[in-house]
Amino acid sequence: MEFSYTIYIALIPFAVFVINGLFGSKIKESFTGYLGVAGMVVATYLSYFTAYHYFFKVGKAVDGAYQKVIGFNMEWLRFTESLHIDIGVLLDPISVMMLVVITTISLMVHIYSLGYMKGDKGYSRFFAFLSLFTFSMLGLVVATNIFQMYMFWELVGLSSYLLIAHYYQKPSAVAASKKAFIVTRFADLGFLIGILILSYLTGTFDFNILCNPEGPAFMQSSSAVFLGLSTMGWALILIFMGGAGKSAMFPFHIWLPDAMEGPTPVSALIHAATMVVAGVFLIARLFPIFAIVAPNALEVVAVIGGFSSIFAAVIACTQTDIKRILAFSTMSQIGYMMLALGVSGYGAEAGLGFMASMFHLFTHAMFKALLFLGAGAIIHAIHTNNLSEMGNLRKYMPIPHITFLIACLAISGIPPFAGFFSKDEILVAAYNHNQIYFWVEWIVAGLTAFYMFRLYFGIFWGKEKKYDHTPHDAPFSMTFPLIFLAIASAIVGFIPFSNFVTSDGLPFDIQMHWEIALPSIGIAIFGIIVAFVFYKKESDLPNRAVASFGSFYKYALNKFYFDELYLFVARKVIFKRFSSPIAWFDRHIIDATMDGVATITNYIALKIKGLQSGQLQQYASVFVSGVLLLIVIFIYLISV
Amino acid sequence: MIEGISIHHILTVTTIMFFIGAYGFLTRKNLITMLMSIELVLNAVNINFVAFNKYLYPENMQGHFFSMFIIGIAAAEAAVAIAIIINIYRNIHSIDVEDIEQMKY
Amino acid sequence: METIIFYILSLVILVFSVLTVTTKKILRAAVYLLFVLGATAGIYFMFNYNFLAAVQLTVYAGGIVVLIIFSILLTHQINTDLDKINIKKIALGIISSGLGIFLVLSTLNNHHFEASNKQATDSTIHGIGRALLSYSDNGYILPFEVISVLLLATMIGAIIIAKKVEE
């Protein structure tokens, strides 16, 4: 079976982007949306087809492990015999899984946007950028080498920037897009340096060679140690820095909540399901190196992931903007995935964390996209993001209500919904590695259930608020993706994931660990009950709880003042101490030198331009005088 | 060879004629009179060529032919110069050399 | 006898040269120039270069001076007196010309020219014609052809330049 057609999975959205982007203003507006959807349908079909063939037909080698298949390859830039940058398609279990996730979510978001963006001024622009994003993301996951990945990584960042700033008349959206771009760009600097160190040490960009740590590329790698970590370890930590930036891990998380200024479908696609898990995907892609060459770096990943998950969960409990709650929840769940990768070992059973992380990535994409799309339906209906302005919406919007409930149950880890299975694997992996991680994540599971059901009860129950007009149920184009994703959220947990996606490609079977699953279900139910008591009916219980937390609540509400801290560092330290003097130097020394040269030249020119008078006879006089002078010099002064 | 006249006599006359032409070129403002000055200069040079030919190298005729070609080229130069002068007059209604200063800074 | 004629011709040349560059009437300047050119032709006659003298008379006196007079008429300059020239310019001209005359003459007088006694070549029209069309040594076919092309180009160029531009 040939896989060369897989290149079209990425190229079709690109073609749609080109058509919509170049001719969007020429063709009929609604056509651009349908074109986007049609392109995604084809791409989705192709990726499902690929997944079927890869997992069930030809992916397995003789020893039963899933192979890395190069579907398409083209040499792009050659530096030396071994060091060259290619463009291609690499198929292995995680990239095929990501293809399925991205095309599915992207298709749903495209369909949803048909209804959600209807009548918007930038309709065709929106669909063009949505296709661009899909193309970039697909290119990222199928990258055959780390440099191709980096290029698409930046493209993804760019399309995220463009889509956050969709409502570019709003200053807050512009600010948010800039923030997202600059923060991720800063993190990408680390990524780039990491890539350069890694390729310097190994002499290749190619994943096939990089992901074979016993191979020759790692034999001569330097063993220099700096601050307790080898050079390779530092390179991997720098690469993880890029991943942390894209995945909004602490301390690069500050852009994600602001990114919610973009249209809600964008939040669902980019800032919940696909782009923000690019960091997880990156670590997973380089996992063999992490696990074998630098376990220390992997420990860093685990710590950052675990801390981010509890940090975000605490903040999520206090926020009132429903999209921001979901954003922090996303950050928390990605923290789960990072932690799972961090605690994982390499190999079949030891690689449980790896498999759990990918599993959670898969299920999380489904239910988080669903949550965002549901929130979008609500925002679409009542035109506000603020939780305190909502209440008792269940009787107006039955389908969003039911689907939202399913998603909440899924993310809280209630069986038999998808989140339960993946979260359970993560907790098992964490328990096996280090019990501290387990208990942290156990608490986060409770917090997750609490804030999700706080959201649920706050929106759909409670006292009815005054609305500008009676909230209407969403159109079919919006409810269809909700229903589809709700079904997916309910059932994808039953996929025997460990048979497909594992760290070394060898499938294995997992058992249910009830001694771990039961406590996590317990704390989830406890969180739900607390939320039920607090928010089912309006009461002063939440306020009393807030009072008992005191200033801690205030810190959490203000996201622990990280934005302010960064602004302080940027403005007061970097701008004032470094940038201003440099700017002064530039303006007053360098520019002044240049200006001075120009001024002097100008002055001299003004003084001597009279010589160029245009008077023929003046020129002739000078000429004759010169000739006579030369005669005098050569005949009377020199030759005598 | 002219009986009783040395080459110095002739060269003295042509030198003075040459610098009279140069003087005219430097002082006259009218383009046509400047052209006449140039003709004077050319004539002085022509006589020089012929004199050198006649006095120093009578076996050849190089000076003679040089003069002839200079006369031909002078005719061509005069024709083009006058065409230009007429064109200038048509454009700025003046043939004063001091008015033609578009090429200045 | 020849000495006297030469002095007369020299006198004519110098006097009318000065008048050409100093007179106020432009038409007179042209006429004085004509006299200078005629006297020059006389000197060529004295050198026994009859053909050159004839060319001088026809081309210069008959052609160029007439052309100059035409241009004077065409540019409506015939009755106008020439502008006064400012004294600084005249002083500059006199100084540089005087210095030039002085330098050249003093150099000439310090130099002894070796007069040749060789037999003069045939300077009849027959000999000149042969020399012009010969491509052996002392033949001038190449410059002759080049100058014919130059004259053609000049003719076309002069017409193009002086032609009235269609608005």
C-alpha cells in the first residue's frame, strides 16, 4: 500500500486557503464557507482512510510493532551529505492519530462556523485562515524532520495570531493576538536553539535517525555537563521550552486566556484541541531521546506539567468568563498530558504514561472542542461571556445543554465517558512513577470536576437572568457538530488505545486499575456534589467559601498576578534598564553620527555648488587657465 | 616656403590669431559670435599645419591634408552648431550664452 | 615682394581678427571674419597650395560665413547691438590671452626649427586626388571615407535638430 496520497491531506486545506484567500472577495461569500467544509470533508476522508490502512493493514512490521512509514519525501535544502532539510510525510501511530484528531475537529469547527460566523464581515477571511491553520497543523504533525516541524510550528503560530485578531477592530483582540504571538515566539527561540544544538550534536534533523537513540548519531555525542545536565539534556529542555510556549505551560501560559478574544470556533480548534497540544506532540515525537538519553529532562517536563495542571485548575475555579474557565481547564488538561509523558518510561508496559498522554490528547480534543463549541452556542444566543449573566438556559437550549453535560462528565472522569479512561491511565502511570504526582493529579481531578460543574450549573441552572431577547436554540449547522462530538466524547474511551499508540510501537494490553480509578471517581463525584450544592440554587455558600479562602482567592482570581509580574519585568527592568539606553544610544550616537555626516556633506555641497554654474564661458575660462598653468609648471618650473 | 619669411613669423601670427579667437570665445555672449571665434581658432591651427608641412616636411603632404579635413569637419561643426543655435532660439527666444544654464546644479 | 604681401596679409588677419571679436554689430563681425578667412586663403596661395586655398574660399568664405549670416537673420539679430560685456570678463580674457601669447611665443622663440631642403611633392589637384584615393603609404582613403560619412550624419543631424517640432 502506497501512502504518497497522504500529502494531499495537508495540501487540500492549503489549496482552499489559497482560493479563499486570493479570491475571497470576488466569489460569493457563502461559497467560501462551503468550499472550506468540502475541502475538510475530503481531507478527513483521506485521513480516516490512511488511519484504517495504517493501523489495520500495513502498519505492522513482522515483529508486530508499528513502523514509521515515509509517505512522501522531497529534499529541500542540503547542507552536507547527512545534514539536509526535507519536506515530507512521516506516518507513525502518533502522527496518524493526530491526523484523525485534527481533521475531525477541524471539519466539525468548519461546519459549526457556517452557522456561527454567518453575517460576519470577515466571513471569507475567517475560512481562509481556518484552512491555513489546518494546513499548518497537518504539516506539523506529519513532519519528517525537526526543521520541517519548526517551520510549520511557526506557521501554526502565525495562523493562530491571525485568527485571534479576527475582530481586529477590537483593541483587546489585537492586544491578545500580539501577546500570543510574542509569548510563543519567545518560547520558540528556545526551541530553535534546542534544534540547533541537537542537530549539531547528532548531525541530522531527521526524526527517523533522531528517534533511534541507540543509533550511531548518539555515539559520539558530547558528555559535557552543565548544572547537572548533559548538553543533550539542555538541548531537550530548550526544545521543551518551545513546546511549553505553544502548549501554554507555566510560565508561558499567560497568552492562552487572552487568546479567547478570538471567535469561539477558533478557540475550540486552535486553543483547545489542536495547536495547544502541539507541545505535547513535540515531546511525544522526540520521546525516545527524552526517555533514553536525558531522563532528567523528562523529569522537568513532568514537574512543569504537574504544576501547570494544579495551577490552572485553581485559577479556573475563580474565573467568571466562561471561555477563560475553559482556557484554564485546557491548560490544566495539557498539564496532565505533559505529566503523563514525564512519568513515562520507554517500552511497552513502562511506556504506559506515553500511551496515556496520547490517549488523553485524543479524548481531550473531543470533549474540549465540544465544550468550546457549546459555550460558543451559548455566547451566540445571549451575547455575553460572563457567567454571572447566565442562568437557567436549559429550557431554551436543550441540545447544547445535553451535549455540554456529556462533555462535563467526560472531562471530570466519570465512567463510561471518554475522559475517565484516559485520565485513569495517567493516574496509574503517575502512581507507578512517583506518588506525589499521583496525589497532585488526584486533587486536580477533583478541582476539574468542581469548576466544570460550577460552569454547567451556572449556565444551565440557577436563577433565570434578564436577556435582551429570548435565547434561541442554535441552528442545525451548529448543533450537528455538538451532537457528533458528544457521541465521540461518550464512546472514544472504549478504543483500546494501547493496541495502537505506544512509545515503541509494540502494542500491549492494559488492565483496569480499580484501586486507582475508584478514588479518582470518588473525588470527581465529590467535586460535582460541591458544585451542585454551591451553584444549583443561588445561595451565599460560594461567598462564604470565598471568604474562608481570603487573600488566596484574590490571588487566584487575578491569576496569581503573573501578567502583572511579566509586565513589570518587561517595562521596569527590560525596557527601562536595557532598551531605553540602547534606544538612546541609537538615536543620539549612531543616528547623530549619520546625520552629522549628511549635514556636513550637505553644507559643503551648498558652498561649492556655485562652481557648477551652467555658464559655458566660466568653464572655458577655468579650462584655459588650467592649460596655461600646466604650461607654466611643465616648461618653466620643472624641466629647467 | 615663402622667400624671406621664416617659420617663426608665421607661427607668431597664428599664435596671436589663436588667442584672439580664444579671447572672443571667453568674452562674447552671443552664441553666433562665439562660433565665429571658434572659426578663428581653427583657422590659426590650419595655417600652423600648413606651415609646418611646408617648412619642415615638404616631401609629404600630411599637414595639407590635415588642414583639408579640419576644414571639412569645421563645416560640419558649423552646420550642427547653427542648427542647435536656431533650436535654442526657438525655445527660449535668446541666443545669449548666459541664458543657457539649465545644466547648472 | 612676397615678404611685403605676407606682411600685408598678416596685418589683415590680425586687425580683422581683433575687430571680429570686438565689434558691436554682429553682421559686421561676420564680414570681418570673411576678410580673415580670405587672407588665410591668400597665405595658402603663397604656400603654393592652390587647392587648399580654393577649398578655404569655397567652404569657409562661401559656405560657413553664409551659414552664419543666415543664422543671424533667422534669429533676428541683424539690427541689435551686442550687449556690453562686463569689464571683469574682458580683463580675464585679456589676461589669459596675453599670458597665452606670451608663453607660446617665448617658447617658440627659444626653439630652433630645422628647415628642410627636400624637394616639395606634387601639390597639384592631380596629386591631391591620387593621394586622397590611395590606400598605400601617404594615402588618405580611410579618413576621406570617414569624413564623407561624418558629413552625411551631420547633414541629417542638423536637419533633425533644427526642424520645427510638431506640437
